[in-house]
Amino acid sequence: MTIKQAVGKVHLWLGLASGLVVFIVSLTGAIFTFQDEIRDLTEPWRKVEARASAPLLPSRLQAAALAKHPGVEKAATWVTYFGPERSATVFFTDPVGVPTQVYLNPYTGQVLKAQDLRWHFFSIVQAIHMTLLLPEAVAKWVVGGSVIIFLLMLGTGLVLWWPKRKQECKQRFTVKWGARWRRVNYDLHNVLGFYVASIAGLLALTGLFMIFPVLLDSVMLAANGGRTYPQDTAVAKIDTLQAVTAAAQPLPDVIYRTVQRDSPGAEMMIIGPAGNGKAPAQCWAYQKTLHYYHRDEYAFHPVSGQLLMSQPHAAKSNGKKLGDMNYDIHTGLILGLGGKIVAFLASLISASLPVTGALLWWGRKQKSKKGAKALRPVAQ
């Protein structure tokens, strides 16, 4: 058996082992890529008319959102401001575990829509993409293992694709559309697999970094030349034994005003729940709405509202900035609409590879059976 034949065997069995998972994860990834654009077209409550007046404080939005949901007055809430032309949201989970997102006009506090996220189409798509609806502990290894196999398959696929002679180069770069379906299928698998390999590999790697954060930590360390920066790993701590004076205003309002002052150019702001008084209250200020790379991070005392720690984007190391890019790279957001189109096409083609590969294997198997039958001796 030659090296290329051995690589072919490895490629085949890895593909058969992971093909279904790769197909599902890639297809749901493609669907999810344009979720914001699709939702903006189908969910009118996501947009509002911009006003010259300032948005309401988060405590007002919380009160308006929770008023129509009895029994959730003490629920931990996430308040998000998406910019002047978008509604604000209040997210909470009710006592029976229903995740609810309430959309409000940020200028009037009017409730525009309350969504049960359990049955939202894109929530389901995202859950399938991330976990295949399996328990997280199992999904981590099923999805993560399949992504690792997919990366190995891209490598073995390139070995199999590589032409032996110059005369084969044209064949490796083009699909012979006028041929029989098996040849077209072969070309689709080989040619599209080659064209998509680099982008699909990048999407797979960034997805793997989300499943196994320790891998992302290693990449960040390498990007920093092996150096560690204390500000990247600093964690705000609370002395629970020290008596503090409660904030004179609602804690979310204190956080909102502080972050507005320190990150005046931010378009989007997410204010996390205050918690039980033992963990800091978190807030993230994003330079651009629905883009997650360029962000300033804050931690506050959950009782007094004192600013415990701030980490502006400009003060982060190159490695930390690269780590912050991971989600935007994974979804193509890092390059705007053009990047999302590339990510969509790469995901769609990646979903096609297990299908064309399985058809290729099945076709060869059938051909082998017919050949064996033809060689079978005729009974005398």
C-alpha cells in the first residue's frame, strides 16, 4: 500500500465516523450566519425610531420588563442597549426555567415583545450547532472530537487532491459539469474541498477554541511571544467581610452611568446581573453594535457599585485582542457583510463534503461489487 493509499483509507474512515456531525454543525452554522439580518427583516420589534433624548436608565427598563411577568421580581437580569435605532432588551429566566427576552423601546419603556427563547428558531439552530441537543458534558467531546477529525480530514484531503503530474492540474481546479453524475460528484468533492479548505479550517479552529478555551489561551500566549500580561488575567475580587454602604441609586443605573462616562464611544452595552453580593457585577461596552471584538470590560462591587476593575480595549495585549476576535472570526463578522458571506459559503460547502464523500464511497463500493460479480466463474 502506497502512502497516498494509506492516507485515502484514513480519510475515508475518519469521514464515515464524523460525517453526520460535520454535516449538521456546518449546515446550522451556515443558517446562523445571517441570523441578525434575517431577524431584522422578520422581527420589527428589534428596531425603533431614534430620538434626541437619552435612553431610560436600566432600572426603569427592568421594572417595565418584569411588570408583566409575576414572580420574577428578584430574577437575575441582563440589560442590553443596542444603540439609538434599536430596541433595548431585558433577559431573565423565570422560576420554572423559561429563558425570556423582553424587547423595549429604550426611550419610553414600552414593551414591544416578550420572547420565550426555548422555541425561537435561531435559539434552536444555535443549540444544535453547539451541542447537537446533547448534554453539554457529552456534546463537548462529540462535537469537539468531530471538529478535530474534520481538521485532520482537510489535511488528508489536500494530500489526496495534490496532482501527481502537471497535466492533472486543470482537472484539480475545475468541475467537469458535462460528465456523468459520479464524475461531477467526484469533482465537487475534490475541487470545492480544495477551495474551501483554508476558510473551513479557520472556522473549525475558532469553533474548537470555544469548545476548549485552553487551546485559545495557548494561541494568545503565542501571539504575545510567550509573555504574560497581568492586566489580561486580572480578576476583580470582593472582600465579603468588609462592610460597605449600599449604592444610593439602583446598581444597574450606577454601572450604566459609569460605563457611559468611561466608554463614551460605545454603541452597545451589556449589563450583567448583580448576583448574590459575592461576585462582581459585570458590564461590557462594545464599540459597534452586534460586533463583539472591540470591547471595554468592567467589574463593579455588587452592593456599593464601586468600580473594581476596568479593562479598556486599548490596554489589552495583542494576544488578548486576538482572543477577543475569536467569535467575530468564527462568524465572519470581523470583515463585515463580506466576511459573513464568505463564512456562509464556506459552511455550506463544508456541509456538502460529507454528502459528496459518502456518495463517492458508495459509488466505488457499488462499482467494486459489480466488478467482483463479473469475475465470478459461471457454474458448469
